[in-house]
Amino acid sequence: DESQKWVLMVTAQTPTNIAVIKYWGKRDETLILPVNDSISVTLDPEHLCTTTTVAVSPSFDKDRMWLNGKEISLSGGRFQSCLREIRCRAGDVEDEKKGIKIAKKDWEKLHVHIASYNNFPTAAGLASSAAGLACLVFSLAKLMNVKEDHGKLSAIARQGSGSACRSLYGGFVKWIMGKDEKGSDSIAVQLADEKHWDDLVIVIAVVSSRQKETSSTTGMRETVETSMLLQHRAKEVVPKRILQMEEAIRNRDFASFAHLTCADSNQFHAVCLDTCPPIFYMNDTSHRIISIVEKWNRSEGTPQVAYTFDAGPNAVMIARNRKVAGVLLQKLLFYFPPQPDTDLNSYVIGDKSI
Ligand code: 2P0
């Protein structure tokens, strides 16, 4: 049947983001509404990003998805929420060259195939859901000619994974927690674009290639249920830090930026420790990195490097400029010397087996 032969495709690429004021804890688990605002920096797409191709064809008999070449289930509630939210906003699509015409109402009957690749090892514990879900939502929105702005799309990506809403913009991004119980105002906004503060250099030290033991979703739930410190953090600490961080970013004030970033990472891990049973995401190597950076910053009289750790032991370090980043790499190689035959492109500093 000739009418079944066409395939329409869209490809998009989305970088991951690193929070400098952390999201940890939900007030609504299904809609993914957080207990506080968060701020992140989106990485350069060359390094840690997801590339997703979405395709539609009348010959597809169900929605299917492949991650790094392996088919995965789309049955989870979060994928289904994203697909549903995008589908119900689909518009008319026309490709004259291919002779394809899809009317708004046709999308209910059509199925999509999604192929997604990460250009970094998913198992290394580096945020992959943020880039993945943001890219999925963005590419589907393009394919289906959804005419919503980035804010609206961020609210859809949020329902796939909280941190994903921040990956729809480059530069510095704030996820506003919002007040609405349906989540319509829990969206991401760009604070400054990628050119605003381009002296900064981000260095990621892979401390362990093992996958984390407690998923973010489970960890957050347990923290919300058991930690008293989280209440204090969400209500008293973060609202002030958000304002200070916005000002530091606006003024490119590295000293304030570094103090806030390090303090917020440490408080996030303190909240994890305050959870019952306690959650340990950092290990001895992570702690050593903190000590090295703290000592260096103090000896210089003003911060040179900020560190931040997510739900795993890997260190994300932000150097004030390229020169400092060079010195940072030298220091890391001095404190964590590789064996002579080590491939530095995949060197895991705390994991002797690699
Ligand atoms: C963040 N993290 O702000 C924080 C800091 C990890 C530590 O967002 O349950 O994968 O999908 O909303 O977004 C990781 O949590 O969790 C995270 P869900 P997500 O980047």
C-alpha cells in the first residue's frame, strides 16, 4: 500500500545541565513539583548530550523507543505523560516534497518511534535523564508541530524528569517551583544565555563508573518523608540563596558564585545524610576533592574553583577561567596519578580497576 510508505523524521540534540542550587524533594510525585526553586548551568552540547530522532509513519503499529540502540519500555507513567501532553497539542503538518499531509486529528491514530543516544556512558552516573527527557519532548514537539513556547515545553519535560525542564535552555537556567497545584507555573526560565559568562570552564572528574545505589526519585521521596533539615533548607535557605545566586550570575561575581555553589552542594548531601536510612552519594575520593579545592581556594585568598556533586560521587568543578582550569587538571593528575598506560580520555580517578 503506497499510502503506508512514508516516514517523517526529526532529530534534536540536548545537553545535560548541572545544578548549582539543587533540586531535592517533591511536593507532588506524579506531576513532579519540587519543594524549592533550583538554578543550573547547561553544558556545552559537544560533551554531555543526548541526540534523539523521532519518526512517525502510518506503518508503525505502536509507540517504541530505543536507548543507545537497545529497545526500552515506554510503559512508564512519565514517558506516557510526556507523550500524551505533546500529542494533545499536535498541529497540522505538511511536507510538500514528500507529499505528506497530517491533520491535527490524525495524530491520535499515528505511532512514533524514538531513537536516543547519549554521547557519554549512561552507567557513569552522569545526569542522563535531564538531557534525555528534554530532548524527547523537544523533538516530539518539533515533529508534531506543537506551537508552545519553551516555558510550556519545560513544564512537559518536567513531568518526564524534574531536572529535564532546565535542559531546554542554554546558559544559566532557573526552575521556578510555582504555586499552582496542577503545575502550570512550575516552569524553567533562562537567567542568562551561554555567552553571558563564557570564561567559566567545567571539569568533570569521573570518580566511579559504578551506577548509584539509590535513585534520585527514591532518595528524594525518603528525604521528604524523614528529614527535618529538608524543611529548613527548602523554606529558609534556598529562597535566599536563589536571589544571591541570581545576583552573582548577573554580576559575574565568581567569589559569590563559588561560595553559594559549594555550600548548596554540601547542604544537599547533608540533607541526604539526614534522611532515614541515610543516603551516601559521595565517597572518600569525593571528599578528598572537596578538601583539595577548599585548601586551594583558601590559599589563593579568593575562590578559583567551585565544586558540586549530584546523586553520585562524581565531581563537577567550575573553574573561573581557562588558566585556572589548566592548573586544576594538573592538580588532579598530581593527587590522583594515573598509571603510565592509562587512557586519559576515560580515566576514572577513584576506581583502580579501570
Ligand atoms: C538537580 N538532582 O537539581 C538535583 C541535584 C540530583 C541532585 O535533579 O525524580 O533525575 O526524575 O525528578 O531530576 C536528579 O533528579 O529526578 C536531580 P526526578 P531527577 O539536578
